[in-house]
Amino acid sequence: MSCCDQPGLISVNDALNKLLAAVKPHADYEELPLPQALHRYLAQPIYALVDNPAWHNSAMDGYAVRFADYQSGQPLTVVGTALAGKPYTKSVEKGQCVRIMTGAPIPTGADTVIMQEQLCEKRSDKVIFSGEVRQGDHVRLKGEDIKQGKILLPAKHQCSAADIGFLAAQGISTVTVYRKLKVGLLSTGDELKALGTTLHLGDIYDSNRYMLNALLSNMGCDVHDFGIIADNVQLIKDTLIKANNQCDVIITSGGVSVGEADYIKDIISELGELHLWKVAIKPGKPFAYGWLSNALFLGLPGNPVSALVTFCKLALPAMVKMTGGEYLPPNYLCATLTHPLKKRQGRTEYIRSHYTSNNEGELLVTPTGKQGSAIMSSLVGANCFIVLDENQESMVAGEKVMIEVFQPPLL
């Protein structure tokens, strides 16, 4: 039975596409010093200011020569030394060579570098080499990596540590990026208690808000934590209005199931608009999104693992787009299942699992324990999800499955 056969269910892909179509990047940019741009999304493309390398230079320690002069076993006269920060400024004439270090500019007149391992004899200022030499050996040509004016990084690109070094090599000191997304977090429910307090019958600690705060912080958001709000209509309404004035996105967990008694749904509907979905996803299913005057509202399921999975599969892509980035679907790997799995058709399942490889390089994957939506212990040892689509049924050990390896912000 597909999700389309179950009344009211929407597939994961359909839900994601509708959500992505409903959001757009905010228009706020800021200019940052290059070191502060790590993990930020570029608001405009960055172009090369100079050729890289900026001049012909040596890829090896050795001797810069005129290829036309080289004959194996015949001496050349050493007339100077070229260092990376102290180039040889004269011209290399017929029968001459220059001792050169890696990165040093190739002197005028020279066109080839003989690496020092080919030096077979040195007498005073005379050197003799042996072995084959080809014209242009060990010379890095000006602009062979990057030409001036070429696009280095496109708009919407998320800057990595390698990108920071790449831009620094161009002398770029500042970049223009999208402002960090401001995300408000709040929890509602009289059963939720703060960490460090004593639990009474029916109470639980407010774990979801801490988990979501960590996920949001890891993806570079500016998190506004509004804490636990008592089940009081006016208090919740006042907090949502405050969050709407301060934030781009408001996230809650719990109280979004159709028919569930909760103040959040009524207040969001009063202040803006609200859409309640039953998504064909496991763990998860209930998901809400809507708009207040300023902020996107995202309502996640209350069970911790359901909240995490729906955050990663729905909320995160929408926020990446709002932050100025481009959502890229996950990469899947094929692995061999080590234990049987029970599954009914109808929902896409994300099974907490751990993958390894054997001596032959084959990927093996094992579920990390019970898969209930409230069981967090199976997340702790997991490094991937086994992804079973809505039409998949139970599987036996030895069958091939697709896995989604955990990536930031889960790591």
C-alpha cells in the first residue's frame, strides 16, 4: 500500500517540495572578515583577483635551466639561488643554471627545473646531472590553477575550511554572506520540566529543545531560546508574538497532531496561517508549517526521534534555502543488511543504524536497537539511517539496502 492509498498521507518528497516552494531566502546580507565566513552562505559570486600561480614557479627543489643547454653528463655553471621569497632577478644565459627552491619564481631565460635528485656531481660552481629531462619539467605555469576574473565560488555556496584557504590565496580579506537565520525555540506543556529539577509522576525533561538547539547551532543559526511556556493561552500567545518580532523561524515540538488538544495550533491559526500534514514518514508523521506576520512556523512531532528525523528531512532543507543556500539531496550508499527488518508498506522509514566495512571493502549495516520514536538510545551509536521507501516490505539479512550517512548538523 502506497501513501497515496492511505487517506490524508503526503509522501516525504511531496511534503519537502511543497515546503521548499513556500519559502524563499531572506534578503539580508553582511560583509565579514574572511575567517568568520566558515559555514556561511555566499550572497554573491567571488571572482579571482589575480592569476594563481601569479608567476611561473618551481614545483621542486632543484636547478632552473635552459632546456636547450641540457645534455646528460655535461656541466652547467651555477650563477645564483632563487628562493620563494627572494627570487633570482638576473637572466639565465647559455650554459648557466640557478639553484631553485620549491615555490620560487622561474628566472628569466630558464624554462625547466631539474630536481636535485638528478644531481650526480658538483665541483665548485659546476654541476652535472644525469637522467632524462623534458622541457618544462617541474614548472608550475602562471595561471594554470586559476585565471584572473574566473568565478572562484558561486553565490549560495557554503564556505568550507578549504574555501577559506582558497580565497586567502587570492588575497581576498572579506566576503559578503547571507545573515544568519534567527530561529526561535520554545516548548509548551505542563509536563515538561527544566533540567536539574525533580520529576513527579507524569513529568518529563524538556529534551527536544536542547537537541534542536544543538542542531540549529551546528548549522550556524542564531538561536533564540524562549524556554518552557506553561499551558496558558495568553502566555503562549505573548511568547509567539515576541518570537515573531525577533526571529525568521519559530520551531516547536509536540501538539501538532490532527485533533490533539494543544494551544499552539489555535494561536498560530489566529495570528497567521497553519497547515497540518500527516507525512508518510517513520518515525514521525504529524508535521505543521505556517506563517506569522514575520516568521515561518515549523511544528515538529513531540517524540524525540520523530522530532529529529522530521527536522532533518523537512525543516532543515527549508531553513537552508531561507539562509541563502541551495538544498542538496543526501547521497546514498548501498550496504548489506546484517539483521532482518520488519516493515509494512505505506511510509518511508529511517532506521537508526551503524555501518562498517569488511576486509573486502563491502559496507555492512546493522540497526542500533529498538526503533520506537521515543527511544533515543538507538541514536547514540548510530552513524547512518537505513532508508526504506514507502513500498518496501520486510527484509532479511544479506539483502542490499540504501543508507544515508550522517552529515552535519547531525554530527
